[in-house]
Amino acid sequence: MILSASTAGTLLGGAVGLPTSAAVRGADFSQDNPWVWLIKAVLIIVFLLTSVLIAIWFERKVVARMQIRPGPNVHGPFGLLQSLADAMKLLLKEDINVKASDKLIYIVAPMISVFCSLLVFAVIPFGPEVSVFGVVTPLQLTDFPVAVLYILAVTALGVYGIVLGGWSSGSTYPLLGSVRSTAQVISYELAMGLSLVSVFLLAGSMSTSQIVDSQTQVWWFLPLAPAFVIYLISMVGEVNRLPFDLPEAEGELVSGFMTEYSSMKFAWFFLAEYINMINVSAIATTLFFGGWRAPWPLSAINDGMFNEGWWPVLWFLAKMWMFMFMFVWVRGTLLRFRYDQFMKIGWKILIPAALGWIVLVAVVQSVRQFTDTDLRTLLIVLGAIALVGIGASFLIPEKKAPPAEPRAKDQPFDAFADGYPVPPLPGQQLPPSPRRLRARAAADAAARSGAGSPTLTVEAAPSTDQHDDGEEETRG
Amino acid sequence: MTALHLASPGLAAAAGTLAETGRTSAGEALLFWCLAPIMVLAALGLVFARRAVYAAMSVVVVMVSLAILYVAQEAPFLGVVQVIVYTGAVMMLFLFVLMLVGVDASDSLVETIKGQRWIGWLFGLGLAGVLVGVVLTASGIAPQGLDAANADTNPVGLARIIFGDYVFALEVVGVLLITAAVGALVFTHRERLTRKVGQKERADARVAAGTSLVPLPAPGVYARSNAMDVPALDAQGRPIDASVSRVLRVRGQERSVDEVAADNGAGDAARYLDAPDTGPGTTGGVGSTPPQRSITGEETVQ
């Protein structure tokens, strides 16, 4: 693992570091040497592995709180060592190789998943330049003009792990899982890539450090809110998490592509899934939430003190974990989609919306560049257009309700519709209960024959009657 | 194979040009000599692999290695886009089809199109001619140097060429691709002849049909016979036939509870199983009363 990331780092840093240093504002890697690369690469691996342990604990704990139960609380303080114990268990379990599997690919698939997920953090900026033992270096392994595209490429490769793992298992459910995940990733990566294009347009660059630098004034999630929403949705789809976890849907596919995996090989898939969650959260932070920049009131303190040195690492981690919390929140809230609904959202809503948004952003950008209108006038014009648009939308007649089926209200109540005992439909009245009729008749009879004050009895009878009735209903 | 042919002379030429300008570093040479044998092996694997998925994976290896070489030669955009488009989308679709169709080594390799081989040779020769021509014309150009090419970062330089010098060619290619996509849509489009049946209609139909609304019960799982071919037991301890897969029942591979019980040494289990339900007090057990004897003869249930 360490080797792969560090070689990739060396390679990218060595081969492509030069053009970046020439560019404006980007991170400056000119002082880095192979030792610095090695140390950064190792630190990134350590960071990712420990984060995964914490993420598993975090997810179980938060989901438990959302479901009003304590969650893991036995091993270590607050159950913190639970995921360590789980990892040990997975390491020590028997490693089963399925007989019907395609051996080579069966073993290689989990490795592809993990390697590819580890590569993304090579281009994520943790912070600005810091000085360590006299070496001034950015808190980032490497960066180059197409860093964000590199991230997309690496995620695309990571899917091969899932697809091949499912295929090589030689069994039906894993195959179905991997076919689903292929379709899912192809459709959601399109939406994801398109939503990132508007960030490229505004930032004028595809290098991560320059994108962070371009968010000094405003974080892109505000002006690019639609793109941000599309990214949020497609990032959940991209990492196969609920409500988009169709490739591993337990209810239908046992556990999808990883059904036939056990022990360490399963653990690798598990690891890759959580690292991918961290990856997409970090990308969302970097591209839309200002990367390592301090949030607004803090960034103004003491001439930007919190945007220098080691402080930015804190902001970066805080924002990243905010997205991780969102993952857990969504998981605790939403149900899994049906497959056709899921594909419909991807192709008929997300991709057209992303395309439309890109055209809008491109038009606005070109107006800014070619007519040199200043930003304020442009924003006012855009706001006016939006208001007129909203106003016009009120003039469009609402869609007519479908030709109404005979309303339930007008139909007599059938307690055994379709042969099953059913409750009344909305608007239908339950026929008066025979028991209540009998009780009322008895009360009336008692009142008529009673010798006491008639008004009192008459008033009292219905009220007791109602009380009884209510009790009956609750009992029923 | 094509990728290999395409790659090797191009790379050699590029490496040669770089060497002339004195910019091939030791690291770059090392990278090339590490990746080149891998690419050659993978390209051979594409031709000789017996399973279609292995052939597809060989192409992926060649593509990724090629992308790394592009990046090493300071064409990061080309390298990364190659992975996104070809490896991430095109090869993924190939794999998708391979997995769905289930192409295997056992498939017949007899050609169904007449004269396919000759046409193939013809196109191959044509492609080779084009490639040789490209290499020959390319070798006469004086290198500008990468610094000049990547002056405003690689993607910007590339964008100027594509959307400036070659914008017409780009648009033509775009039209071609869209035509192909629309053509594929037309070929696969089917007119819907009947009304679409939605989830609600299906549910209503199932209720109206009066069949079971819930999934069928799972087959029996006992301590001694954890098998698909033994029926589950209902609350009264009687076997539920529907719990065994229909296929097994049709084939006659279903085992009755009696057989399992007999195997396990509970000889008289059959007696109460076959007996009709005679109400509470019998050994079969009714409602919430469990049967007094377990079917498998493992233990006495109280």
C-alpha cells in the first residue's frame, strides 16, 4: 500500500510538478525532495487507515443515537476500540477461497479497490505551506493542472475492483451486484463529473490547490448551489451507500458483489468503501467548501491568523467530518431506492440538470469576460431574471389532477373489500357500532323509566357511552 | 494488438525526440523500461487470452500503463482523460456486456459473416498504412520543446489547439458520435403496445388473485438436515409443500419430513404427521401448543 501511493506520488510529483510551480497561486512544491514525498505519503496512509477505524465507530455510534440505542460501548472508552476489535476478528478469520471462482481475479479484485481508494488523497490539500525542520512545503503530496480529473480517473479504476470481484466469484448474486454497480457508476460518474465542471469554470483551473485558492472570497457551494446539490447526491451514489447501495442490497442480493468474500479479502472491500467515503467528503470540502480555509467569522480574526500554519488542518478535518456525518445521517433516514427509480433519477434528472447548469454558468462566465460587466450588475440582472422567472412560473396553470376515480367518500363502506378486512378509506364513515346503539338504547330506556332528575341522566348517558366506546377502540 | 503497434513506435519516437533535447531523465527511462514489458505482455494477453474477461483486463492494463507514460511525458490531460474515457467508461461497458452475455472459452469461434477475415486483413493493412504515414510525417517536424507547448499549463495549451485550430474536426467528430448514439437508440427502441403496469396495479392484481401476498416460507432448517429439499413445518407441525422450490418438486427431488425423521431414528414421527388435525390434546400440537415430539428426533420439546 505504502509503496503504491508513494511511487505514484513520486511519479506525479516528479514528472508533473514542474508545470504547477510555474502557474499562478498554486501550491509550490519546489522545495520537496524524495524524502518529503515519502514522509507525506506514509502520513497520508496512516491518516486514512486511522480515519477508517474512527469512521466505523463514528457511523455505528451516530446511527445508534438516531435509533435511540447506545451503540458500541463495551471496548475502550465510549466503545472506541470496537472497530479495532472488529478488524482483528476479520484478520484472524478463516480465509475461504471459493472453488467456482476465477482465482487470479478473485484475489486481485479487493486489492484494486483498496489501491485506487488510497490514491485519491495524493492531490487533496490539507493546508497551506508550513515549515517543518526548515523545509517549507505545502500540506499536500502533489498537485498538477488536472488533479481533479485524476481523482475521477482513479475512482473510475476503483470500480473495477467491485465489478471483477462480483464476476470472479462465480455465483449469481455477486454477478448481479457487479452488473448493477457498473451501471450505477457509469451513470452517476457522469452527473458527478458534470457538476464539477462548473467549479472548473469559475475557478479557472482543475488543480486542487488553485481551486482552494480561488475560494478566498466565497466558497463555491453558495454561487454554485445546484452543482453542489448534484454532487452531494451523486457522491452518495458513487460510493454505494444508502439509499443507493443497490450493488450490495442485503434484502435482495445477500451482500452483492462481496457475498463470496471472507476474512481479509472482505476486509479490503470494507476498507475501500470507507476510504472512498472519506475521499468524496474530502473532494466536496476541497471543491465546494473552501478546502482548508477557515469559516467566515474566524477567517477575519487577526488578519487571517487562522488561515496560516497548522490551523487549516483543523478546518479541513472539521468540514470533512461534517460530510461524513451527512453520510451517516442519510443512511439513518432514507430507504433504499428501487432500481428503476434510481436509474431514472440519474439519467432523467441529475444529468440534464447538470448539463443545463453548466450552460448557464458558461453563459454568465462569458458575459463577464467578453463584455466586462462588473460582478454586482451581473448579479442584480441575474437576480431580476430569476424573480421574473419565478413570477412567470405562477402564471403557468397547474397540472390538472388525473380524471378522478370515483371518490371513496361517495362509495359505501365495504368492510371486506377484495376479501380482506379493511379500515374505512379517507372520507368514509364507519357504520354506527351495534354495541354503541345497544348501549344508547339501554341508556334511553333507563332515563325514561328513571325517577330522578331527567336532565341530569340524559346528559350523563351519552358521555359515559362515549367513554366506553373510546376504551374499546384503544383495546381493539 | 493495435494498441501495442500504436504505442511502441510513437513512444520510441517521442523518447527519441526528448533524448535529442536532452530531457529524458533517469527516472523517466526507468519508468518506461518498467512499463513497456508489462504493456507488451498485456497486449499479447489480449490476443492469446482464452477468456474474454482476461482479454478485456489486458486492454485495461495497456491503457493504464499508456496513461502513466503520457503523464510522465508531461501530457497529464491526455493521460488522465484516457483513463476516464477509455478505461472508466468504454472498457467498463465492454465488461458489462461480457458479464451479462457470459462469453466463455467454450463459445464457438466459427465466423458467421462471410469474408470477415479478408475484410479484416484489408482494414488492418489500411490502418497500418495510416499509422506508418503518421509516424513518417511526424518525424520530420522540428520539436518545439515541452516548455513552449505547456506554457499556460497543459490543459489550456491543449484547449487552444482543439477549440482553435481543429474546431471544425472536433465538431464533425461530435456530430458523428451523436449520430451513432441516436442510431443505437433507434435500433433498440420499442414501441409500447400495452399500457405500462405499475407497482400499484401489480399489487392490486396480486390481492385480487387471492394468492399469497408475502414471500413463500423458506424450506425447513433442522439440526440434522439443513437442506433445501425438506419442507418447513407450520404452526401445527405439518409440512408446508410450497416452502420447497418448485423446481425441486417438479424434478421429484423433494424429501418428505418422514424420510428425514426416519434417518434420524424417530420412527413413529410419521404417525402424527399423517394423522389429520383432530384438535387440541393430540400429539401434533395445535395453535400455540408445540408438538410433543420434535420431527428430527433430536430432543423432546416440552
